[in-house]
Amino acid sequence: MDTTRDGRLRRYGELDGKTFLIGVGAAKCATSWLWAYLATLDGVVVSPLKELHFFNAKVRRHAIEDMDTTAIRRLAFHIVQEGDACARLRTEPLFQASVDRVAMMYDDNAYFGHFARLCTGAPDARVVCDITPSYSLMGREGFGAMRAFCASQDVAVKLVYVMRDPVDRLWSHVRYYNHLDSRRNAETSWRDLLDDPRFMGRSDYADAVEALDATFAPGSVHYVFYEDLFTDAALADLCAFLDVEARPTDMSARRNETEIRTPIPDEARALIAERLAPQYDFCRRRFAGRVPERWAL
């Protein structure tokens, strides 16, 4: 992972002693809802960009998009909106964050600089958060680079990984692809996606969990199941992990839900369940007694 020209990263005093939470996945497991919930908590600062895609833009394992190009397009969008761009930059957090994200393309210091800037406006911040589900694809090499990079700061790195019934998660992702491109019919496109390692990598809980376990210290990764997430108990456990006070929230609210509601055909369910059977087996071994009963296989 690149650093500055002299090979060193700047240490930001604004982050000293804070918990740095990285949400590493999984996709279509309510990470948008989690990001929004964390933003409501006292002492917690989240990036205005729900997904920064900083680490996975450098470790492009199973990458589908060029996230740096996406960052440039997002900044261009903000620049051309109605009104004086300079005035809006001073007042619009998403615009400011978009500038920060483009700067990360050529200066690694801009990553922690982004969070340090956010903390200057939040003097009581104890936890800062980057929630980017695509980080789950990076494997041991990527997580090792992440750990080494974060060691440049005086922060306690913690991670959260959310898992969902594998068949349900994959079908939600199929429908999401249909939502992004109406030419993809969920009822037929799923067959091709099952042979795409970039798509199937997002269902590989075993790969992500084993990489996280091998890279980060015991107790620094919080594993939670999607089916349990929308409960007071699960949120209390998460907040205890972060050492912040939990807050009541509307459990029925959903964010970034896919508008396409195509039900999974019986044939698709059977073939996807067969393909993902090793994931069910792995989770039941690794998280003995914790896997929700609603997991179908």
C-alpha cells in the first residue's frame, strides 16, 4: 500500500486514543442501516460517505468497479450542481467528503486526514467509522495491509462483520444487480452470476472470517448475524463492543433496500443452496450455537 514520497504516514493527533471501527461487510446485510444507526450515537463519528472504498481500491481482489473512477465522477457531480461550488463546498459534508476521497487517490494521508477533519467538529468523538462492505473481499493480504496501515495512528482498530442467510443474501444481491441494470432479469441472470468469482466472493463468509481471525487480535472483530441485528440485544452488544451507549431506534426502518422484489424461483433456491452449502457448514462450525434458526439449509 502506497504511503507518502518519503515512505512515512502522518500521525493525526485528532485521532489519538479513539476507537477506529471498520465495517468490512457483508454486502446486502444491512450495512447502510448500521451506518445510519451508528451516526445517531453520542461520541460516534461516521464518514458522510457510507462507503469510502479506500482499502479495496488498492487491494482489488474480486473487484467489479474501479472505485477511484467512481470517486472522481461523484466529485464532478457535486461540482456542477446549481449554486456557487466554492460556497457549497464550505457547507455540504458530502461535497467535502467527496474532495477528501479523491485526494486519497494520490495521498494516503488523506484517509486518516478525512476522519481527523471530521473529528475537529466533534470534540466529544470517541469512535470513528468507515463502513465499506467490499472490504470483506480483500483476503489475508488485504487485511494485513489494512492492519499495518492503521498502525500509523494511535487508534484501537475494531471491525464488524455482518452475515445473513447465504441464500437470502445472494438472492438479494441478484435483485440489486437487476435494480442497477434493468436489462438484467433476476429470474434468468442468476445462472451466469453463479460462475462469476467477483459476485460469488461476496458470499464467501469462510474466506472473510478466516482472514479476519488470522489477521486481527481476538476480541477486535465483532461478528453479528443480520437476522439478529434488528434487536435491542444485538445493538446493546455492538455498543458494548465500542464502549458507547446504545440508543433506541426504529427497527422497522430500512436503508438502501432493493426495489426489485422478484421472488427466488424454486430451481434457483435449490442450486444456490447446493453451491453455498459449505458456507452454512462453516458458519455452524465457527459460530456454534449462534447461527440463527432462520438459516434455511
